[in-house]
Amino acid sequence: MDFLNAIVLLLNYLFVPALSYGSQLALGAIFVSLIYGILRFAYFTAGDLMSFGTMFTILFTWYFQSLGINLGFLPTALLAMPFGIVITILYVLIKDKLVFSYYRTQKSPPVMLAMVSIGTMFVTQAIVRIVIGPFDRRFFDGEKFILKANEFKEMTGLNEGLTIKSTQVITLLVTIIVVSILFWFLNRTKTGKSMRAYSDNEDLALLSGIDPKKVVMITWIIAAILATIGGALYGLDKSFKPFTYFNNMLPIFAAAIVGGIGNPFGAFLGGYVIAFSEILLTYAYRKFFVYILPESLEPDSLLQLLSTDYKFAVSFSILVIVLLFRPSGIFKGKVL
Amino acid sequence: MRKNLDVISAYAIMLGLIILVGFLQSWSMALSILCFCLISAVMTMGANIQWGYAGLINFGIMGYTALGGLAAVLVSVPPVKEAWQVGGFNMILCAFLIALIVFSVRFIIKKYNKSAKKNYGIAAVIIVGLILLRLISGPAIESIEAVNPATTGFLGGMGLPILFSWIVGAFFAGALAYIIGKIALGLRADYLAIATLLISEIVIAVIKHEDWLARGVKNVIGLKRPVPYEVDLQTKEWFINLVEKFNQGALNLITDTLERQELLKQLVIESSTVFVKLCFAGLFTVVVIILLIITQKALYSPWGRMMRAIRDNEEAANAMGKNVVKQHLLIFVLGSAIVGIAGAMMVTYDGLFTPGSYRPMRYTFLIWVMVIVGGSGNNFGAILGGFAVWFLWVEAAPIALFLINFFTSGLEETNAFKVHLVNSIPYFRFLMMGVGLLLIMRYRPRGILPEKIKQI
């Protein structure tokens, strides 16, 4: 019984939150990785693009709410998401036309493009803050829990409760759907294959008649879709605050690099690696050991490896370690 | 003279703008803009050395700035004796332990060949070391933080004049840059950018949450100043006489002695803040000029030519027998040390150390905008960038307000759209920075004052 309690404890406080946080990171990391592979630069606007998409999702959510449209037990944001995605796609395409395409035709070095993306980061941040303000916003509605701690306790008779928030399940389901469609697209369709070819060897791809404009456009569209979905899911699960989204850029980059930048599948797993290690290393294991060890051995300290303040630092340290020992990432991406 | 016409005119315009602020807003405001412009100029010089001379991207500027600030605290604050008594011994022991870990890892790396076992060995040493560190430092940190937590709760500093911290800050930042450089300099340019950005976040996290070091987010306030305090100045005979002399004209107009006294008092209070800021501006100018002379000399020395050669073609420089890795490390450390000086200067000026205020937007990306806008590779350009961008950053709000009022003049004061825009004025500065950066990168990619190569 104690053993089961310990497992449920870990499930509740470690596994479930890490899984949903990891999915949100993974979505971001995939598009950063794709942009890196195909457009060949580090896209510093990543976090702010997510907040841009989320912002429009929120605006549409409010609009639908004012019309009285909702999805019952599901959050209205799911209905608003496609509209947010469309606007974000328009935004990235306009941005590409106005800003990035010039540097591509000039064949500027990747560093230059990364700098340019800092410029667009400033602009995007300004737009988001001017339109919706810098404040913390919650836009979740619908049923909050799928499984409440009390219900679980009654059901199983254990001491520890297991809470599953509906946002966590939604996050996981949406991620699975989106990611499977994405990988199907990249591996099975002609456009997807041409994208991968372009990412592998640009000159060869151009020689074999792949239209670079189309590849670039599709990349941006995918980026906008993933950014909006990832951002909106994060906002549903926690809350929407532009500054947090900007900060999320850092673990997303860490995930993309850890997974092997330029390799979308690696980035997907990288998101979970970062999320799990962040939560595993900053969790206080005391209660777990209280359950698992005999009474005489019970620990009296918190048994926390690192204080939660270092959450971010953990992912960055992992990044540094990976960079030191396996610079191309855990799952071989582009070689540095 | 003619050759440098663009430099001179650009700086003249910049100074003219600051003086304009003095006339339109207030002299105190103009001087504080000037001080921060000078601090920004030091930061951009550091970044410019790395990016302009050597082509290294360093997005960790925030980390070095914070370390410079930390140096200011550790140098100037008097030591907290009680805290040293309760926890000092353990903390010193920890320092030794860290040194021991580092040396044993180095020993393993040197002694054994590359293998999986070696990696495990290194990991084991580090993990055991960290656990020991936790055990030794844990109780000490607790007792240190318990010493008078409202005002101290940290080990304190050395109680030296704060000016020393400008040098110490440089050493701190340089030491960090050495470690980062060892880890990350082999990476490709944009990886280096990301890695440095993340490492600077780690530095901030440590400074924020290790309260025993510098009180963390509880901030250290009331740092000593290298210049007189306003309150002291206001009572000094010579200062009052000076103010009287300067405002002779205005004072002579008033015949009533009481009123005259009142006005003089007012003027003394106003001019004391101006005087203090003037002192700061003077100190900072000295630093900027010294650094400018040194960096200019370095740029046109054989060493500077070598750095440019490495920047423009690494492989060719390597083939000519230049040690690219070593030079990169050197320039990385030098540039970061200069940023460290700027960090210490800033904390000295503010008189307080607030780790919570270090954010990458303000301390990393803004500095990069300055370097790119000003002109990378050209020290005068970088300094000008620091001035121009900081000026715009501060004055963005009034400019935005003016523009909003201009474009929405047809709307009523209570129009919801207008009110919303006016309320979001602070964020227009991001827009201006972004658009400015994009425009400069598109139409003048080498900056306002581009790099000039002297032909020999």
C-alpha cells in the first residue's frame, strides 16, 4: 500500500505536470528546430511568436464568450485556436516578405538573420504588449478537472490523491495529434520530403527542382501553427503573460539543442528531457521516502536536490553538458 | 578633420539632443540620461570588442553586468562580523572544496584517455562534491541568513571604497568569461549566442537566490558613493556660495531678503542633485575616454589587425600560424571584463543592487541593438550607438505620446482606442527599437558610423 502511495505521489507531482509542460516545450522546440534546419538561423522571436498566437486566441475566446458560444466542458479557446493560427500565419508570412526574404536573397550569414530575428522579437513584443497589455491573464473555461484528488482517494482507498486537470489531458492529446500529423507530413508527403531534402542539402535540393519559396512558406506556416498551439496550451494550463512567454524561449532553445537542432523528432523528445529534468531535480522527495522507507530510516530534510528557484538553471546546465559532450545533440542533428 | 566629419557631426547632434532635454525637461534628467549613456557606451565597447573585432556573439552581457554589480556590493559594503562568525568558516571550506573539485576534474581530464569510464569518473567527482558542498554549506547558509535578516543576512563585503569595485567587477566578469569561453567558444556562432544567453540566466538565478551572497532579491541598498551626497552638499558653505555666484542674475532681481533666502535654498537643493550627477558624469567620462584610448590603440596595433584577420577568415588566419582559439578566448575575456566595469559603474550610480531587475531585454538585447545601430567594429560608432539608443529608450515615451496625440487628434479624449494607446505608451519603446534595428540592418547594415580600415 505504501508503495502504491509513493507511486501515485510521483505520478501526481512529477509525471503528469512534467508530461504536459514537456509537450508545450516540445511544440515550441519543433518549430525552432525546423526553422533552424530549413531557414538556417536561430529564431529568437520564438517565445514572442507563441505569445502573439496566444494573444489572438485569447481575443477570439473573449469574442466567442461575448457571443455566448462555448464548447461545453471543453475550453472555448480550442474553438478560437484556428482563428489565432490563421492570423499568426498571416503575421509570419508578412514578416517574412517584409524582413527575412531580403536577407535570404542576399545570402546573408546566419548570424545576420539571427540579429534580424531579434529586431522582429522587439516588434512582436511591442505589438503584444500594446494590444493586450503586459498583465497576467487566464482564459480557461469549461470543466477544470478530469479527476479530482478526493474522487481518486475514494475510488482507490489510497492516502495520496491523483489530480488530473483537463488542460493536461487536452495538452497531451493535442500534442499527440499535431505531432503525428507533422511527422506524417514530413515523412510521407511530397512537400514534406522536399522540405527535408532542402534542410539536408540546399544546393542538391534546388538542383532537383524543389521550389525554395514554397519550402520556406510551408516552414513558416508550420511554425505559426505550432507556435499558436503550443502557446495557447501553455496559457490554458498556466496563464498568459507576455514576459513568461519571452522567458520560455530559453528552455525551448535548450530543448531544441539538446534534441539535436535541425532534427524535429529530437526536438520533440528534447522538450520532455528538459521538462522532466527540471521537475525531477527540483522536487522535494521527502514524502516519497517517507512512504517507501521503514519508519526508522525516515529522512528529516526535504531531500530536494535543488531549490525550485533554479528550475531554469537546470535546463541550461543540461544544455551546457550536452554541448560539451555531444555538441550535435542527443539525437544527432546538424553537426556544428 | 574632414575625414572625421561624420563622427564629429554625429556626436555634436547627440550632445545637442541631450542639452535640448536639459532646456526642455530638466538638467537633472539630462544629466542622468548622459550618465546612463556613458555606462551604455562602456557596455557597447565591451560588446563591440567581441563582435566588431573578432566576430564573436556574446548574448551573456546581462550576466557580466550583474557580476560587476555584485562586485560593487562585495567591495563596498562593510563586512557583517556576526555572519562571518556563524558561517564564515564553512563558507571558506566550501570555497576550498570547489577548488578541490575543479582541480580533481582537471586532473582526471589530463591523466586519463578519452573513454566512457573517464566521463563517469568526472560525473562521480562532481556529484560527490556537490553533495558534500550541500552538507557543509546548508547549515552555514541558514545561520548566515538568520543574522538580522531585515538589514543584513549576508556575509557583507570588504568595506573598501566603491571605486575599487570597477576593477574587481572587471576581474569577476573576466573570470566568468574565461569559464564560459572554455566551454562554449568552440561552438558555431549562433549556438554560442544561445549558450551565452542561457549561461547568463544561470548567473542571474544564482545571484537572485543565494541570499547569503548579496541578499538576493531582497536587494542591497544604500551603497557608498564615490561622490558627495546631496544632503551634505546643501549644508556646505562653498557650495552655497557657488550656487549664489551662478545665479547672481536671478537672485539680484529679488530685493526681499527672506524671499531671496527662500529662492537660494530652492536653488541649492536643485543644484545639489545636478552637481552630484555632474560628478558621476565626469567620472564615467574619464572611464570612457581611458577605455576608448586603449581600445583604439589595440584596434590599430598588430594585434588588432590579427583579430580582424581572424574575424574575416578564420581558416586563413589559422594557416598563417595564428592561434585562433587562444585569441578568441582572450578577446572574449577582455570584452566581458569591460562589460563588468560597466555593471559596477551602474550599481555605483544607482547606489543599490537589485538582482531582480536584470532582464535580458534591457541588458543583453538592447546593448546589441546599440552595437549594431552604432556601427560594429568602430569604437566611435559603438559609443554613439550607446548614446543614441539609450536616448531613444528613455525619450521614447514622450515621443510616442506626441505621435499618438498627433495621429489621433481627430478622436475625443475619452475615446477607448486613444485611451488604450496612451496607456500602453511604455511599450512603444520596444516597437521603436525593433523597427530601428530592422531599418538599420536593412539599409545601413554596417551601422551609423561604419568601420574604417586604415590602410598602411
